[in-house]
Amino acid sequence: MNPDLFMAKVAEQAERYDDMFEFLVPLFKTKEHYTPDQRNLFSVAFKQLITPKRTTLRKMKQYEQYRNYSETAGKAMDGYTAVIEARLQKDC
């Protein structure tokens, strides 16, 4: 078994989806055809990597709609939102 594939499975069991994704990227850059198991691992890793960030952004947008902020707090929220969006963009 490919060491990266093995480590991706270990990372999945440990719920370390960022690491799982990183182990799978080299595998997917070197092959054109993948087994169903490999595609499934990549799908799980990507979904678990992206979903929490998307959820965070949705919650922040909801919070912004229902709260009045001082100028300082508004800038802080905007800055944090930009950080989360940048991380999401990088991962995608």
C-alpha cells in the first residue's frame, strides 16, 4: 500500500482531516485513475476540510445581520471574516 494512502487512512481515523487531505494531494497529482476507495477518501477529506469553514462563515454572516457593532467591533469582524474566507479559498 502507498505510504501516503496509509497515512491518509490513519489521519481519517484520528479525525485529522487537514492532515488527511495533505497526505492525499501527492497521490492525486501523480495518477490519472483512482480506485473507488481512493476517490472516497479524497471526498471525505475535502468535505471535512471545507464544511467547518463554510459553517463558520454562515454563522458570522448571520451574526452580522442581527447585531449592531461599534466601529471597532465591526472592523474586527470584517478582519476575521476575511481570514476565514482566505483559508477557504486556499483550501479550494
